[in-house]
Amino acid sequence: MSESDHHLDDDGEPALPGAGIIRVSIGGTALFTVVGVLGAIWPDGFAGAFLVVSLVEFLVGSVVFFLAFLRAVDRSRTEAIGIGGLFFAAGTAPRPAQRALVGSLVVQCVVAVVVAWVRLYSPMAFGILAPMWALGFTGLWVAAYGTFPERTPEPTRAARRDADRRAHKAGGSADRRGRTD
């Protein structure tokens, strides 16, 4: 077996990096959905469990969101990272990863709103906090494995000053906004 065979899934397709992160996101979404549906149907038996799941997913998702943000800040030194690309995988993740991660977020949002609407003014309304889970894990996956364009270096203060001097000597002073005297 060659080394490249280790990076193939069961169907012989290239394996998606960070598959564990994707599985955790989908697993949390499945748990949230099942407990949410049961809580909407039988609130006396499942509202407490739904409240706990919602709060745990919110808290864990918030920590993961923060960790993803820190990883993205580190990568932003050399890559141009945008919020849409980081937390919604817009143009930064392969299609299968984006579908799974953003799909997880969409399902959590829909379930949270529907359950809160069905059981308004109850502990079931805390479900609106849980989508932080999917948002955080999407950000974590993209921060670790997503692709971003290379950042163009910012000119130094000295380089900007030299450009202003050249423009001035060329027959008019140009300020940084491109206006001339």
C-alpha cells in the first residue's frame, strides 16, 4: 500500500482532511435535533434534556469559535481571511466539507427556531443558542484546513513616503487617496 493510499476513503476517493471535526459537528446537530423533536412533542419528559444539550452546545461552540478565531488570526499574517470564508466556508472549503458543515448549521438554526416557536415561553426557547456549536466547528475546520488567498504585503511607512515624494517630484503632490494639488 503506497503512502497516497492512506489518504483515500472507503470509496477510493481522496479523504477529506479534518473529518473528525465534521463528524463532531454533525453528531452534535443530530443529538440536538433528536432531543429537540422529542422535547417539542413531549416537553414534560425532554425539555430539561433539551435545555442541557442546548446550553452545552452553546458553551462548547463558543469556546471552539474562539479557538477557530485565534487560529485564523495566526493564519491571517500570510493569508487574506474573511469572515464569510472562515465561518461559512464560502470559497474556502471543498464542496463536501462545506455542505456538511454549513448544512449542520442550517439544520441547527431551523430546528432551534421551530422548536422555540412550537414551545414558546418555555425552556425549549434556549435552543436558539445551540447553533453556536455548528458555527464554531465550521470555523475550526476552515481555520485548520481551509484555503485562502495569499495576503498582499502592506507597503511600509517608508515606502508610502517615497511614493508620495516621487509623485510630488513628477509634477504635483498626490496624497494617499490619489488626489493631486
